[in-house]
Amino acid sequence: MSPEIYTRTQLLLQDEGLSRLRDAHVLVVGLGGVGGYAAEQLCRAGVGRLTIVDGDVVSASNLNRQIIALQSNIGQPKAELFRQRFLDINPDCKVTALQEFLRDERTVELLQSEHFDCVVDCIDTLSPKVFLLYHAHSLGIPVVSSMGSGGKLDPAQVHATDIAKSHTCPLAAMVRKRLHHMGIYTGIRVVFSTEKVPSHAMLQDPSDNHLTTLGTISYMPPLFGCIIAAEVIKILLK
């Protein structure tokens, strides 16, 4: 990589830390408001390989919170847009973009296809989210997962912890319950908020991908994404 790009990072992490990031391969699943920011912070930090997965395209409703969303690219695939963006940030970053919604056997196939140093889960849909967490954990791959960032306003109530210590967040409760049925109680790092969602911020969604649509503010998903990136970098530097 060009030495100018990471001069400031090298000052902080020294050669050894920067080398560990450069040699790392991180899988990021879900490139929405949270996942897009998480993936970009990892790219800008110097992670050498990124596999990014999302089957969605940019929509007008993404403009309030997603780093990739512009009027000029509405309707374009997020995964490919991020691939181009990351190579524009660091041409030496090896980026694999998969335009698909990851689920079922395909999840296991991808996790076993090559070595990943960490998995980032930013999937919105419950079943594929739990499926990814279960199999990543079972394969011994460190994983950092986003719980619900929608319906929240207070940055001070966002925390990173083991899933066993998460609370208040309804999504975290559902994820914990399903993982408990699969024999997993701990060992998954999560970012969650203790802030309760006001009833007026919820809209029932008849689509297959969400149980409800939650109101969002511009800064909260990015905050989740940045904290997730920090947690991943901690793992990689260990």
C-alpha cells in the first residue's frame, strides 16, 4: 500500500499493528447504515482484504443514513458501489463484492470457502442473522454483530459487550433466545443500545425482510458501524 495513506495510522499502531491489519481478511455481511460504515472504517484503517456481501440496491430511503447513498446512484447495487469506493480509497485493498442476500447453506459455504480473521454481522433479518452467528461461532471465527440501531437517538446509550451481557434491545433478546436454543450463550461480541424505542417510531412492514420498519436518525447507524469497526480492530491487533 502507498506509505502516504497510512502515515497517521502507523504513528498510532506502529509497524506491527499496521502489518496485522494489512494481513487480515474480514467478512462484512450487510452493507446498510451500520455495515457500510463498519466496512469503510476497516478499509480506511488498513485491513488488507475485505469480502463484502449485500443483495440490495441503493434506494431513496437510504439517503438519510447510509454512506454509499447518493441521488446519483439510486438503483445501483450497494456491494459493487462499495467495492469501487474502497479501491478508490486504497487500491491495494483486495475487495471481493458479493451481490446476494446470504442465507442457509450459502452461509456455511462462504464461511468455509477461505480463512476469515473476523466476521461482521449487520444483517437486518433475524433468521439469516442467527444462522450466520451460529456458524461463525461454531467454526471458531471471531464475530462482531450489530443489534438494533433503529429508533434510537442517544449515542451515550450505545455499548459493546458480549451478547450474554446485552439487555433492553428487543433484537438482542430475540437473537439471544434463538442462540440459546442452539447451545450458544456467550462468545459473540455485540454492539447494542439500552435506549427504548418509542412506539411512534415503529411501522409494521409487510415485506419478507423485516418485521417492522423503525425510524432512524443520520448519526446512529454510523455510530454503531464505527464501534463495530473498533471492536474488529481490537480483535485483529490481538
